[in-house]
Amino acid sequence: MQNHQTRMDVVGNNIANINTTGFKRGRVNFQDILYQQTQGASRPTADLGGVNPKEIGLGMTIASIDTIHIQGSLQTTGNTTDLAITGNGFFVLDDGGDMLYTRAGAFSVDEDGTMVNPANGMKVKGWTAREVMGESFIDTSGQVEDIIIPVGGKDPAHETTTVNFACNLDKRIPELPEGANELQTAQSTWRTAINIYDSFGEKHILQVEFTRVPGVNNSWNAAVAVDGEAEVPTNASIGLGADAPAAGGATNFTVNFSNNGTLLSAVDADGNTSGENGQVLMNVAFDVLGATVGADGAPVRQQFTLNLGTVGGFTNSITQYSEQSSSKAVVQDGRTMGYLDNFTIDSQGIITGVYSNGSSRDLGQVAMASFPNQGGLEKAGDSTYRVSNNSGAANVGPSGVAGKGKIVSGALEMSNVDMAEQFVDMIVTQRGFQANSRTIQTADQLLQELLTLKR
């Protein structure tokens, strides 16, 4: 009866946690115990057959109380910091230096930007990204640490170092005649413009105007200007060479195409050709107003590369086809200063920050733990588990590795308790309890009959 009461306690706990996030139901298994043998077994003889043993059972006991770690259904919440796991694995929490593990991923960010479980303040463990050669790098081979999401943090300005052109110049555009009027000039010129940024994050306008070279097939003259309509000139210039093009230098270069319409080369005003190594590049420089002047008092000049594409290329290169001119695929790598506006978490647990300047970079990654025997974990309350002697050591790493499942952001894993199954189990347990109590009552009545024999 006591064992059936224990089973009823487990069923009651399952039902109580029907809506508990990440809860895994328990299950009680019974087994019989010692037997009193009144007669042993005997083997068959020539005259008689064998005799089975005569044994009286002495009841039953609890064989095990298991935790059933099957997948629970996912409930969408839309909250970025709510995380669920599909497959095996646990989130790693730091409870004042004691590592605990959980499937309940209702997390949030505290005042310091630390990702925590808001119910108890336990810190979510993972890896913080660090910058290597200007790129975010997450070293998942290192020790886990607190995950910091600097909401409102700054993203520094970055000067433009490369501008990629991938436009098409319409071969049908007429050549610019001598003494052309304003209308003819407009009809024969294709203008492109893109914002670029200096080291302060200040925006400038890069303009490149393409016109057909008169009398020469498949060649275009390109004129470069930075803030061409500004009151204070930036003295933009273009050319090839190791040094930045000096102020007052040439602002024009020539782009040559093959008969197939693909890029062939670019030639600066001094006759230097780019494209011999397969990449067609030109160097552009301009004065950065307000920057610290050099030793000679000259303004600081910023240099960037104008990437026209690859020789013979057409996907990410300038082309010359008889189609409408276009500059939709012009890209540059500069940006102004920005603030962290939002962040996302992908299926690998990588946290990507989205900044107000349009840039994004990795901030960290959520760690996961797996165990050789997850059923051997001890329940520690607060929907957490701790390592036991039979669970094996925690294997901590990124999701999707070594049997760990995937992370789903904006969702929570619900309890895996099946209400119908629990009510059936409750009825069966109740019947078992009642039947065993009836056994005691019947045995008591037999004793009463025995006592009345003396009367």
C-alpha cells in the first residue's frame, strides 16, 4: 500500500506540472521481492515426474522511479530570449558557481546585459565573441562564461575600404559628340552614386560617371568625384600604385571590355593597367575634413579600393551588354557609428546583434550539455538537474554537435506529461491500493475467525 501511495505521489507531481516549462514526467516501476520456499523443486525419476518448487511471495517493492526525457511540444512565444531544444541536451546554468542543467529556456537579459533565468537569477552559460582582425570570432573550445548582450551598446564607425561595382553599361548608349549640348551629355552619360564613410563615420557621396570613349569600341571613360557638389572640395583622385593618389591628381580612368561584353581591364591616366592578375582594381583617395593634419600641414587623405570585378567575369563585375544600364549591386564596407537595437538567436545558439547603422555581428553563443545517461541526473528543483554518480560527466559544447539537439528561439518546450495517460495511471494505482487494502481487511477477518474458535 505504501508503494502504491508513492506511485500516486509521482502521478500527482506529474499532473501538478502539466504546464511547467521543460518538465519531464516521472514513472514508477514495481518489482516483486523475496519468496519463502516451502518445498524445493525435484527432477524427474524413472517412476515419477518432476515437481515444481512451492514459493510464497512476500510482496513487492519499488524497482525504480524514472525520469522520462522524451521531447515535449513547443509553444511559440515570439520572445527572442525564450529558447527551446529539439532533441537531446540541456542549457547550462550557473547557480553561484554550481553548474546546473535545464530544459526550461524562459530566459531574459538583466540590468548588466547578462542572460539569466529571471525566476532565480541563474546565469546562462556560453561563449562571448571576441574580435579577430576586424571579424567576430567565437571560440567554443574554451571554458564557458556568462553571456553578455550589450543592449544599447555602440558599434564603432568604420571607414570605407572597398567599393564593389557590379553594374551594366548599356552598349547602346551613344558616344558623346564634340561640342555636345546639355541634353546630349545627359543622354550619353551613365551616373552612379553611393554613400561612403570616413574614419569618423561621416557620410560622403562617391560619384562615378561613365561615357563612351569616342571612336573606340568597348571602352568607357570614368570620372570620379567625392562630394562633388560640396562647398569645400575633397580633392578626390584616382590611380594605380602603392601610394594614395595625391590631391590634384587625375580623376579619370578608362574601362575596357571584351567583345563578349565582359570586363577586360582598367587603365589610369598615366597608362598603368589593372587586370593583369585577374582582378580589376583602382585606388581612390580624398581629403578627410577635420582629421588631424600631417607633419606638412596637408589634410589627411583616406584611400579606398574601387573594385570593378574580375577579368572575364559578369556576376560581380561591370559588364557591357545591350541592356538597360544599372547600378543596383553597388556595395561598400563602411558605416557610421551605431547602437545595438536588436538581436537574434539562431538554431546553433549564436547570438547576432543588429545595430542601428545597419551592421550586424556575432555577440556570443549559448552552450549546451549532454550526458551519457541523462536519466541518471538528479532533480535539483527550479526545473534544473545536477550531475550524479550515474549520469556521467557533462559534455558541454555548441548545439548540433556530439548528439546535442538544435535550439529554437522564440519558443518554449512544454511539459511532456500526457494528461490522459496520467489519469489512467491514477485509476490503476487507486485500484491497486484498494485491492491491497482489501487483502489486509480479509486477512484481519481470517484472524478474527481464528480467535473465535476457542469460544
